Amino acid sequence: MSDELVPCDTSVLDELIEATRQESVLDQFRRRADQSKDKVDDAVYRRVMDDFAARLQILAAVTEPLRARARAEYAKLRAACARIEDTQVRARLDTQELEFRGAIGEIDAAALANRLREPAQTLDDCCTELTRLETHKARFVAAFGSEEALLDLPTRRLAAGQVADAKGPPRARVQVEGDGTDAGVYALGAVARIGRAEDNDICVQSRGISRHHAVITATVQGFVLRDLGSQNGTVVNGERSVERTLADGDQIALGDGRLRVTLTPAGARASRAPG
């Protein structure tokens, strides 16, 4: 299959990666400023933070159309992969049928070897194409930071007995522990905002939790937990943490609220970012 037969334009990714990089740099500056706000006059702090907010708003106006274009191109890429995978399945079935007919004696060895050449070639071609397309898929994922963000997956509360999607994202679940209405299991999407306010993705009303306490973001490195300047802080496995990459089984404490992280193998990362 030639490039012309795969309708996927990746040129938008370079623009998106650069815009996202600028957003990340500004967000890092903003977090540093927030951590050091006691060192300057409040008026200076507000001027700096307002400037960062304005610049981030300008960047958002640039990145959102780029993300929309990239998602549209990624949909074309996924459709191309699905077509190739369908062809691959049919070739495997053809191979199995021919081998079965040979096993029961309907087709002799010479004829079987000859007839197996075509599906074998098809399987080789499909494997080559899928490998090539995977490199394109990896670029899309890197541009968005994660497959969850690329697919714009939401964080959602799972009903009792419900499981997260088995064949793809989300690759992580957070269990809010407790006996009240807050208790529940959430499948993590691109972003999971946690706090007392109703506009959070995961709303927890336990004592000591700020209105907007913390956020878990899906990245290429894994699911990253970041405290949002909460009054009582965020504690992971007994250690106060501003930001860290989560691992399977991590215990998170937000005030009196307790959360437990479960990662599937695809979502787990062996390394931990320092707290």
C-alpha cells in the first residue's frame, strides 16, 4: 500500500508539538511563581500570573484548532489500520482453511504449498504496512502527550461491576475509598480533576480537600498526579508530593480522602518521579 492510499496528513503535528511545548513551559513558570508568591508583593505576583494566563489563553486559541485537525487525521489513520487488520484476519482464515483442507487430504502437498503463497504474501504485506503506520501513530500520541488525550477520552465513574475498556485506553482506574456516597471507581481519561467542587471529574467531599485539590494527567511517561496548590497538600504513599508519576497500587491522601490507583500493564511505569 502506498502513502497515497493512506489519507493521513502529519504536517500539523510539528505545529502542535511546538505550541504544546510553549504551553508546557508557561505552565511550569506559572507553577514556580505560585510556589514562590510569598517572596514578592502581591501586586507583582498578580501581574505575573495574569500575564501567564493571557499568554496561555492566546496559545490555547492556536492549539485547539491544531488538535482538532490532528484528531481528524488520526481518525483517518485508525481507519486505514482497521482496513489492513481486516485484510490480515481474512488472510489468516484463508491460510487456516487451506491447511485444514490439506490435513484432511482434499489438497495434496504440492497444491497446498502453491495456494498458500498468496495469503502468506498478503500477511507479510499487512505486517509491513501496520509497522509503518505504527510509526505515524506514535507521532500523534507524542504530539498529544498520551493516547487518552489524543482520543479526547473523559474520566468517568464506573458502575458497580463495570470494567474499563479492556482493549484500549483508559489504562488506569482510581478507587475512592470510604463508606459514603464519595466511594466509587473511576476510569481515568486524558485529565482527571479532583476536589470538592462539583465541576471536578472526581468529586470528593471528605474533610480537608480543597475545591480544586489535584489533577491526574495522562502523559507518554504515565499518569502524572499534580497538586493544585491545595491547603492541606497531596500525600502519596505517606510522602507529601507536588508532582509525581503514579505507579500501580499507589495510595493517595487528599485531606481525609483516600484514593487507590490501579494501572493496567500498558499504563504502568516502573519509575517514579520524585515527590
